[in-house]
Amino acid sequence: MKLTKRLHSCVQLEKDGHTLVIDPGAFSEPDAGLGADVLLVTHEHPDHFEEGRLRAALDANPAARVWTLRSVAEKLAPAYPGRVHTVGHGDTFSAAGFEVQVHGELHAEIHPDMPRVTNVGYLVDGSLFHPGDALTVPDAPVDTLMLPVHAPWNKIGEVVDYVRAVKPRVAIDIHDAYLADLARPVYDFTLEALAGSPHTRLTAGESADL
């Protein structure tokens, strides 16, 4: 399986001639979802879900399908009958040759006074886990953890503890659009020194074989 990092929290996976894209939101490239056979969305916040990008991807490929939680599915399903599927914690499904398990229920807390929206993470082919905006620990081994390294809802100590809890073979940064280049060495050093698993990051457009 080939992983390509897109901007912010968007990632693209390719296998056997098929493409799966997670979270082509407003912070990702405008064409991030185009060409996808499978589109997964973790939650409704605009940096993860941008309706126009998903509609463009569905219009460009009549075989493309979306799997997401109810709050997102309701915005798309009427225009694409049979092509938008609602999932929740504990669900499993097969799509274009990818096997996907759904983990998690709620977005991480930003502030006690702010309601928490639903959020799900996706474990693809029992290998790569994308948690969306949460620190969900799947009840299954994780080879590659897509790590939300910087967000309004986390701090570096929580990120370190998350990697320790998941124990992946490697953690790769996502949710990094807010992180200034000046601060990246601080995050890199802390994660490499304390997290207990190898940590790396890919620039937008860079790929790695998993």
C-alpha cells in the first residue's frame, strides 16, 4: 500500500490500482479527492470536510463512494443515492479492495463549554490508523499511526502519551497546518525522545510504501 501525504489531515492510499482518500477538507489541496474510489471523512469540521471537494470527487468518478458519520452523510446522501454510507464505532466494511474498521465516537474536547461533535477514526487494512480529531486507541494493533501532532484540542504531552498508548511501528504527522516551521524541531525532538515509537513526517505530495 502506498501512502501519499496531502495538506493538513488529508492522506491518500493506493493499492492494486485503487485509491482511498481520508479527510479532503478545506485545508487540503482543492483536487485532493479527485480520482478516489473511496472517500472517508472523520467528522464535520471544515478542515476535514469540505462539501465541494467531495461533490467534485463523486461527480468526477461515478464509481466513487463515501463512508462517513451521519452529520456529514446527511449533507451528501440526497444528491448521491446509494453512494454515501453512514458508519459508526465498531463497523467494518470493504471498499475497492480496502478493508476498513471504524473506531471512536467523539471529537477530542476543545473546551468544556464547547459541545463535542461526533468523530470516527479509520483503520485501513489492519495497518494504518487515521484518528481524525481524537486520541482514539483502537482495540487492534496499528502499524502506521497518522498522528494529529498540533491542534487547538491537544498539547505535546498528550500527543506523546497517545503514541505510547497505540505503540505503532511508526507515527507520521498529520493535522499540521497550524504548526509553524520554526516550531517543528521542538515537536520532532520531543516525540523522538519520549514517544517510544519512531516518528517522521512527510511533506505534502511526498509518498511512502507501507
